[in-house]
Amino acid sequence: MTKPLLLNAFEMLVPVHQSPGLWRHPDSGAHRFAELGYWTDLAKALEDGGFHGIFFADILGQYDVHGGSADAAVRGGVQYPTLDPLLIVSALAAATERLGFGVTASVTYEHPYLLARKFGTLDHLTGGRVGWNIVTSYQESAARNLGLDTQIPHDERYDRAEEFMDVVYKLWEGSVDDGAVVADAAANVFVDPAGVRGIGHDGDVYRVPGPALVGPSPQRTPLLFQAGASARGRAFAGRHAEAVFFAASTPAQARKYTDGLRAELAAAGRAPESVKAFNIATVIVAETDEAAAAKLADYEAHVDTDAALALFAGWTGLDLSGLDQDAPLTYIRSEANQSALAQFTLLDPERTWTLREVAKFVSIGGRGPVIVGSPATVADELERFAEDGGIDGFNLTSAVRPADLLAFARLVSPELRRRGLLAESAPGATFREAVLGKGPRLAADHPGAAARVPVG
């Protein structure tokens, strides 16, 4: 039997996330994406449905590759406008008790000293229910708007990321002792200075004498997600990630990711099963298989193909406008999101994709599988995908937002609970405890643990 599944909602503070055109559907509430009530209502419904977290994607520029401009993406609301996900987490935590929050933040454009304070603050305010999706960013438009002439080359971004992680581990794990905050009124000591130390980091990119601005939080280091699927990204995940997120469209493709992940973990000296693997999926569910199929057909009438190509071009950094839509798609290395193009050109040797097929595929659910059916059919497919793909859970996205996630919580979650396939979070658990099933702190074999100052 498949082990109980972990569930995150895969979301973004934008009008259109993964399914271009579906904001026009009559059941869509995505036009309310800038209203706090939209997100607090969704968070409470997801918690009731047994979800473990909301995983917030983020980008720092427009998708301006398709046709040489951002017009198609802007017109279609494709991840534009976009709000800052770090700023909503406290409000969502106040509205919930168990739900975790994975937030994307870029090591290329943030500074480790400041980001350590932001996540340390959120870890305090959420009671340890925050995670960090570590990204290096892939958009040329983001690089230009953040002061660069062009984006830093792909592998160099990961080189910088390694030093970035070294700095934040020192700040989170080693800068302030657990017992340093004493709040001793009689002695007139709030923080014992002997328990606070600078980190003295002087590296190739960053100089951070320290100490950290935030004291020890429930997790200290937030739960660490990573989604890089290039060779360099996989090696980075093997060293740093506690949970990985990828977009495999078939269980066989997922198995390639998970087998590779276990090998990277072993190479990094970590336990092969120490990292949880999440695959993206879009679930379209109704009371019967026939009703779900009709729902999908209705959705397909609302897709925006041009906006879908703008989304794909933004991921890959390749302008495919004006090309023969029925010609085979071939792999071209770029400095953008290398895994997005590789998914359609390298990872499935049994299939040759055309541009037309890619546009149709991306139009509903982005790059992941679309699972359609009754609650029983959906549960069967989730269980098969997890078992055959070697994954631990799913980052679930909506075609029509938030209707599809609400339907999942209402219809599929009870079926998963009936089968014993939903890993319920315990009240008061940190995000790390809920996902990994262990303690609130980094594991001893994680490289971040080496930054701890030995006791005594």
C-alpha cells in the first residue's frame, strides 16, 4: 500500500498561475488575487482538507520573451501583476493552526543577511510553519530591473547560491545560542551577550561579520525546498534540500527524478530517504467521471494558447513565435529554466513534442499531469503516480482558481482519508515536523547543522 501522501497547494499571488485563459471561466475567483480575504478563506479550506502547506511560487520580472515583448503575458494576466508572497504569510498563519507556508525567494537578488532576518521573523510569527523555496531565478527581465546588464550564467548562479547558503546557515544555526534570550528582570539582562556572536563571513561574494538580527526561532532554519532539475540544480538539492519539487508528466518520468535525487543525496553524505519529493499535479474532480470529463471540456474552451506560449517562452528563455507549430521541438541550452525545455525534449525518449502540442499541454496545469475523474478515480491515480514514481506527495495547482483546490478538499480529501492515504499534520507541529515526520531542527547530516556552535 502507498504510504500516506503529503499535499501542498501550489499557488502564486497573480491572476494566472499555471493555466492561461482560465481566469475568464465563470467559476473563477482569480480576479480577487490581491484581496487578503481570498487567501485567508483558501488557507482555512485547505487546512480543513488536510493539506500540509501552501507553496508560493514567485518571479521578479515579466515574461517578455514571446514575440520580443511582454504584451501576450500582460494581456493574459500570466503571472502579472504579481505580489510579494513573503508579506502575506503572517496573515495566513493567523487564520490557521496547522498549515505551513513555503515561500520562494531568490538567492541571486536577495542578500543573505536580510533574508535571514525575514525568514527568522516569519518562523517566530508562524510558530515554525514557514519554509523557503530556494531559487536562483531565470528571467532576463528580472536581471535588468535589478541592476544587471544581463542575468548571471546558470551554473555561476548556483556557485553564488552555495556561498549564500553558507552565510544563512551561520546566521540561523550558529550566531545566537538557544539559551541566550533569558529575559531576566532581576539581573537586568534580556539577552546574554555571551550567547551572541558574529559569524565572521568573508567570502567571494558576501562579507557578513554578523551577528544575526533574529534570535532562535522554532525551526531556526526554515524547511528547505528546492526545485532545480538541471545537473547543477540536482547537485544543489542533494546538498541542501529537505523537500524537492519537480514537474514530471508521467510516473516513469517522476521515477527518473526521484532515483537521481537519491543518488545525489548519497553522494552528499546524506540519508537517501531524508528528502521528500513532491510532483506538480492539476486535479479536476467532480462527483462522477463523466461530470469531471465534462468539466475538463468546459475548461478547454477557455484556454488562451498565445498566453500559454508566452508562459513557456518565459520559462525557457526561448522565443518560439513565428515557428512552424508542427515541427519537432529540440533542446537548446539557455541560461533560463533549463528543466522546462528538457521536460519536453530530453526526458521522455518515447515522444517527440511539437510546439502546438506543448502549447496545448501547458494551457491547463502548466508542465504537470492533469488528473480528471471522480474522487475514487483521482485517488487511484494519485496513489499509482506516487507508487510508480517514488514520490511522497503533490503540489496541487488549480486550473480554475480557487475552485479546483476547493473541490479537491471537499471531494478527494475525504476519499484519501478513508483509504488512510492522507498524512495529517499534528496541532502545534512545525512545517519541518509535518513534512519530514521528525524534529523541528535540521537533521544532523544536513550541511547546515555544521554551523552550530558545540555546547560546552
